Amino acid sequence: MRNISKTTTLEHKFPLLAVENNCIISKDGDVTACFQVHLPELFTVSSAEYDAIHSTWHKAIKTMPDYTIIHKQDWFIKENYAPDLSQEDQSFLSKSYQRHFNERPFLNHYCYLFLTKTTKERMRQQSNFSSLCKGILIPKEIRDKEVIRRFLESVTQFERIINDSGLITIELMSEEDIVGSKENPGLLEQYFTLSRDSSTAMQDIAIGAEELRIGNKRLSLHTLSDTDDLPAQVSSHSRYEKLSTDRSDCLLSFAAPVGLLLSCNHIYNQYLFLDNSDENLRRFEKSARNMHSLARYSRANQINKEWIDLYLNEAHSQGLSSIRAHFNVMSWSEESTELKQLKNDTGSALALMECKPRHNTTDVATLFWAGIPGNAGDFPSEESFYTFIEPALCFFNEETNYQNSPSPFGIKMADRLTGKPIHLDISDLPMKKGIITNRNKFILGPSGSGKSFFTNHMVRQYYEQGAHVLLVDTGNSYQGLCQLIHGKTKGSDGVYFTYTEDNPIAFNPFYTDDGVFDIEKRESIKTLILTLWKRDDEPPKRSEEVALSNAVAGYIEKIKYEDGYPSFNGFYEYVKGDFRKVLQQKEVREKDFDIANFLNVLEPYYKGGEYDYLLNSEKQLDLLTKRFIVFEIDAIKDHKILFPIVTIIIMESFINKMRRLKGIRKLILIEEAWKAIAKEGMAEYIKYLFKTVRKFFGEAIVVTQEVDDIIHSPIVKESIINNSDCKILLDQRKYMNKFDDIQKMLGLTDKERSQILSINMNNDPKRLYKEVWIGLGGTHSAVYATEVSTEEYLAYTTEETEKLEVMDLASEFDGSVEQAIKRITLRKKENNISINS
């Protein structure tokens, strides 16, 4: 059958003339400045910040001259995650992570802003005057160069006001961004193909009575163009019920349902038409008088008169500017069966905003044409409604999806909404920007919240990026990862120390490779001996602290000039002999320093004593060259003497490692072991560790699961929390009744509280993951998903049966944990068995 419909070329109908000085010039003489907009991330904006964003838009728009069109265009495009599997230095777990997310679909968001200066006549024209309906487009000369100059000055002011807000930024688009290049399609080409893919070719556009089709893509258009379709009340933000509780509110912008929450390909157009406000109000005054004079013929006239009076009273009493507005959602699909579902989904999204969904089939062509970047002057005026700037701005979409950090260093997390991997830097870039002043981290998560998975996931990525990692564990949480590294490096790394009766952990606190005892080393020795000497509830007197300092200094001076191996035995003998004489010469009284008591208490650690092995090791632990070290001290976690001593000496060993490795990232992670050292006598040492590590390109991380520990321990707050600018919390819903105390202890804002209490409330059942909240410096925070591959799960798991299965199978492969994980993963995939993280 012959096609009898009228056809023409896009070139013949194209309404734009040129792009000059980064502005689009239309054939009707309109000038448009184009910006890319950067919005805050989803679920990270508080009520006050939404109000501030709303106010910022209002202030900026007030600077624009009459007959300006504000066109904000939000693109939401379905894309697939494309991992880089070509890197040769990727580890086994990194490759498995990338394969796990390969082709993961997600909704990507791009936001643009077009400021168009047009004329009074163009602002009033209807759809039958659209350039789409004209036979020949003859370019018009720009009428008034001075008007354009003032408009561009206003654009500059507009840009400055927006960017000074600190919440949203706009960036002027270049000519290449607009028209494209040989390699990348420009904004105009993207609009006419409804695709950002550079391989997508231009296709035929079919405009029918009830349908608009671009290639195989069929468009569905919903409009808000009548006040009857609008809700009774609007606001800058609304409560998102799925992530809110009776004690917290998760907030989104009012238009969020037609933003990222609408999971299909769509464009959300937002138009504000700045007419001459005074002229509009005069027209309404005249209309009100006409309605009043005709009121006796129709009750509708009387009602309309009352509505007009309300509008006029509002405008005059509050000094509001009368404008017109229009909003529409263009969604599309290549499947005709899916198009019906798109219509229903878009209508439901508008209904969530309490708007009346109106599927527009009349002006779909002219509205699509007016949506061309730079062609807002072609908008049909009958599709707009009168309002004020403030309520119209409530329909602006004000958030975007999670963004990758530009920093080369970081960890991989996942977007909680779509599951797309996110590159996140929670150490270096925040330090550089001044968001945080140290890299230390405090992690709080109850049992079963996914804490072990997150910490394993984090330290593994730190290690693979060159960091030296030292872990103090009390539950075998890192055994699988450590043995995997040990096997991969053929024993040169991945060292796992554990305490047994036959092979106890032993140290020598007086040993240094270079013979240098700086102030940090001296303080560490004093703190250790003080721990051995005094009980938790027995603080030392000032005179005792001075005497101990003199004893340590005296022994250090002695070993500098005498041959002999420094050890705790040597220190004990020095105090018993030479230092006793020093005290006698100084006539130090027994009540000021009881040397007999001191020696008696320390005797168990001297040769022949019960713990003589502990502090007199002749074999030094080679921590300097090992990049992944785990001290598992679960066997002595309830030992009142060994547990705190071993923990302190491990940390002292880390400080020694920290001082000597210049310019190399260092990390010490302390699990529940911190409780043994967070006592009265140890507070200064903990504070000292947390402050010192910052100076040596390092970070100290403390992990706990007992909320009562942080609520009832002031030392934790003073020594750990106040010196940890990065706080990481997992699911806290079981502590809902105690969360007021947690919030106060951690200094959390109400916004942060709402984010934390939303963790795991609306997880996607199709994905296996646990959510985690990360807060930086009290100003930047968000909830992310910890989602891992099957291989990572098997390396991180703390389930006894799963761990034994891996270790038993590894023994069949000469101890290779990697081969065991590969075999188990293959078996699970063959049997279609999923894992649960």
C-alpha cells in the first residue's frame, strides 16, 4: 500500500539556526543559554536543604527579564553497567565483583537547564503557530542587541546565585556539548534519537493523530497544564513512606515520583514562562470585573470571579510575580505491549504527587517539538496555566542518582536504589576538601547486620590499592580473606597470628630496629607498664607517673651506651638495681613511689614468672614488609591480664610500622578488642593513637556491635568518636528505643538519624545485599548497599559450616583457598543456588 502521509525532512523543519558563543539561536530570533545541572544525591537532602534549594531557584529566576522561558529538562535513561575487565592487575575477587555487576541495568539521570529570551508575541502563540506547522522557516534577525546583552548579564547573575548556594551547581555547556562531535553525539542529536549512545543513528520521526514515534520508539506523554489537574497543596519536599518510620522522615522532592522513582526511559520537562507580571494582573483585574458583571447569569461566573480575586489578593498582598507554568513527562518504549505499562506507571507516579494524570494525545507533537533544547519559544501557550514562582518551583525535580567520586582511590559500593556499583572515596578526597580532618573511622553494627562483610569488603580494597593493613580480631572474621591473600602471594603476605598455649604471641616492647626511642615510643612503653602496674579503678598519682617516666628514660639511656639485648627483663633489673639507688639519692618517699610494690606487681612478667614469655621475645615480628596482617586473639579475649597487654603491644607494633613507612597508606582495624583498652588508664593512649595516625598517612578504625558500650563509656566518646570524622553505621532498628542516646553520643543530625533508621527498610528482594550508612564530618552522608559476588561471599563468610567447607576443600588443592572458592562457586551456579549476605 502506498504511503500517502505527508513527509518532509528534519533539515527543512529544523527550528534552530546556529550555536554561537555557547548559546543556541533559533530561526525566530530566540537566544538560549544552555547549562548542565548537578543536583544533590537521592536520599541525602534534609528539609532545610530542600527549602534552601527552593529559595535559591526563586532568587535566581527573579533576576531574569520579562519574556524569558526557564526550561529544566531531566533525562532518565536506562543503561547497563559496563565493567572494565581488561585491567591486568585486577585480583581474583575484584574480577568476580566486576563480573557480578556486568550488564546490571540502572536508571541514569542527566539534568539540563535552558534559559530562553523570546518576545511577547512568541510567548502568546498557540500550537497552530508552531514552527512544526509552518511551511517555510525564514531566519529572523535578532531585533534588539541591547535586550540580548542585558539578558546575558542576567544569565551570568543567575549562574552565580545558583552556584553560590553550595547545594546545586550549573555548568555552561560548550558548543561541542550541544552540537556534538564525530565521536560523541551532542544534546540535539540525543534528543532526536532519544538516546545517549553514540552508535544510535538518526531515524524517521512519525507524527500521527494519537502517536509520535521516533524509529521504533513510541512516545507516551502526560501533561500538567491545567490548574484542575494540580494538587490542593504543594511543598518543596514530601515524605517518602517506604523509608520512613514513626520516629524519622525520609524526604524527597515533591516531584521525585516522576524522577528516579519512575523506573523507565523518560524525560521530565519543567517550564516557567516569565510574562510581564503587572500586565498579567491587569488582565486578571479586567476579567474579574467581567465575571462580576455576568455573575447573575451564571453561578460559574461568580465562582470564577472569587478564584481570580484570591489569585489577585495573593499576588498583591505578598508581592508575588504572576507567571505561567507547564510540566510534562515523556516516556517511551520500543515494545507496544510495554507502552501500556508505561502509561500506567507514569499515571501512578503523577497520582502519588496528588495530581490528576492526563494522558495527552492532542499536543504531543508540538510539545515534543517545543522540548527541543533552545526551542522553548515554540511552546503552545494554551498548554500552560497561571501560577506564582514559588508553587511552580515545587514541581522541579531536585535530586539525582549516586555519583562516582573523581578520586583515584576509594572503595566500591552499590547504589541502594538500582544496584549500580559506585566508586566512593571516604578518605582522601574528603580530607582534601576539608570535609574531614582525619581518616579515622568508627563502625557500629549489631550482630547479623552485615558488619563483617562490609569491613572485609573495605579492607580488601584498601589492600589491593597498596595499603598496609593490620587487623586485631576476636572472632575469625578475616581468616578466609587472609588465607586467600596468603595463598595468592605464596606466603609472602597474608600473615595470620593467633594465640595458643603452645605458641603464644610474644613481643619485646624495648626493641627498635634503628635504636631510636622517640617520644611516641617512650609514651607507648610507659602506657604498657602502667597497664601492667595499675588496676582499671586505680589511677596513678602524679609522682608515680614522673617516677615511671624517669625509670623508662633511665633504662633507655643505659642501653644506648652498654652492650646487651634490651628487653623487659633488663628494665626490671635496672629498676631493681640502678633506679632504686637514684630514688634513694633523690630521697623519694615510699608513699610517692613504692618501688617494692612496683617490682612485686611486675614480677610475673620477669624471667621465671608466669608470663615471662610475653615481653621478652628474642624473635621480632616482621610487620614492616607484610601488607596484610591479622592478629586473632579470641582465645584470650576474656583474660584480664593478657588481653589488654597483647592488644596494646600489637598497636605499638603498628605505630612502629607507621613511623617507618613514609608516604604509604596504613590502616589498623580493631574489632571488639578496643573494649579491653578503653579503660581509665588507657584513654590517653587511645587518644594518642587516633591523633598520631593522621600525621603518617594512616587511619585507625574501631568496630563494635554492642550499643551499650558506646552509650555508657565516656572514654569511647572522648578518645575514639571525637577523633573519628568518618562514622559508619549498619542496621540499628533493633536499637530503635535506644537510638536517642546513640544519636546524642555520636552527634548525629536529624537528617543523619533519618538516613540511618531507613537502612534495609526497602531492599530489593531480587538482590542480596545489606545497607550501610557512611557519614563524613557531620556534613556529608548517605546510605549505600554492600553487595558482593558469590566468590567474595565465600571469602568473607563467618558462618562456621560455609567456612569449613571452603577450608576443607582448600586442603585438597594444596591449601589454595582461591581454587576452593572457584570450585564451590561453579557448583552453586550449576545447581542454581544463591548466597545470602
